[in-house]
Amino acid sequence: MWSDQLFQYMRALYTGVALIIAHAASAQLLNGSFEMNGAPSLYGWEWTCADPGQPNEGAPGSGEWCATKGPGETKGCFPSYIYQRLPDVVDGQAMTLSGWIRCSDEEPCVGGYMGIGTLNNGLITTGAAIGSQLPSWEFVYINQTVDLGPGDTAVAVLNGGIIGGPIAVSPTYFDGIMLEIAMGVEPNAIAEGPLFRLSPDGQHLAVNAGADDVIRVHDALGKLLHQGTGSAAGWRTIALPRGEHVLLITVEGNGKRRSQRLVHAH
């Protein structure tokens, strides 16, 4: 649809639709896919109460493995967290925490949540959070401004929920956790090597992917909207659905996986 001059054309784009592109903060979050070298791993993470599980049930575009956490018990151990320290985050920094959450297929499940909190002298304090109680993967995100006091360290917190006593409750699943600097609604900011660009009319997405790469586009509930290969020219054009959508674009090939979130209104 677009000529060999696509790259030069895309560098001149000015998008008039509501668009948020979040660029990853530098090394702020480790191992958000809960795996390393094709094996399950909790590297970079700490937790309270029982050890997290690591089933072979990865979320869309997030590898093969995930982490699970059961709820805390008010008559036992609580709260039930998986968390990661963010020592480079400073007071007043605007961040976006995003990822996939789902309940177990087995009822009951109280659901799980995520958000940015603080750690001080071993105590974790949490504020606003986003979560899901659906039995299928749901992509969620929350924008927060970090509020740090003396001795505080910012933490990314995954919360397994809470129950009143020792009853049999299924765990919540977490995967593809990303921490990003929120760039806001603005004209497209050109960066070298972008994963995608939006056309001026907001109806097409040009994805930076080679002929050996596989492109997948999922919506916020994990539904696969598009799957196909890239192009020898280095870009592949995909038609977008109309309306307001949270999309996760993933390009995978040559042993590498790149993912980026798009909040698109058209």
C-alpha cells in the first residue's frame, strides 16, 4: 500500500488522533515475563507469604511462562505480594505500570491487582491499583506519579488479593509486566528503530518487522486481532479496527521478542 519511501514518509508523520505511546524506562523493571533463556524464573522479584507458582501458561506476546500468587489470609499471612524494588525511580516521576492478569479457570478466584507502592523498613505501602477477575488474560495498565518520602523506595507490586480465612481459593496469574515512562497524548515522537508508526488517518499501522518476523496484535482481553509475517522491505502495513482500543503489538523472530502498547482512538 505504501511505497519504498515509507520510512522517510513515516518520519514526517504528524498524527491527529488521540495516541499514547509509552517508551520503556531504562532498565527499570527486570524479568517482567517471569522467564529467562526459555525457563521459568523469578529473577528480580521478591514476595511475601507463600512462594509464587510458575505454570507454563504465558500471556499473549509474553513468552511461555508466568507467575501466580494466591490471596493473603486475614487469619494467616497477608498481604500476599510479588514485588520488585525500583531504586532508580525518583519522587514525582510519572510512570505507567502495565501487564496481563487473569483468574484461574477454577473457582473461586478473588482476582489480582497491580500498582506502584513504596517500601520503607520492610513495610510495603500501596495506593491506587488496577486488576482483573476475568478467567481469561486481560491487559491492564495504570498511570501513577510516584510519591516518595524519606527512606522510601518505589516498588512495583502485584497483589494476589485477600480472603478472610484458610479456604481453598485459586491463584491469580500475572505476566508481561512492564514499567514505562508515560509520554502522554502528543504528536508522534520520532525515535530510531520504532516498533510501529500510525498513519495520518489513524486507520493503518506500519509495523517494523522483517520477512522472518511474526507480527501479532492483541486487544486488551487477549483476543488475537492479527497474525502475519513482516516484509522484506522492513515494514508491514496492518488495517486497524475502528473505535477506541488498547492494543499490544508484538514482533517475534530470530530469538527476539519486542512488544509495545498502543492506546488508539479513531
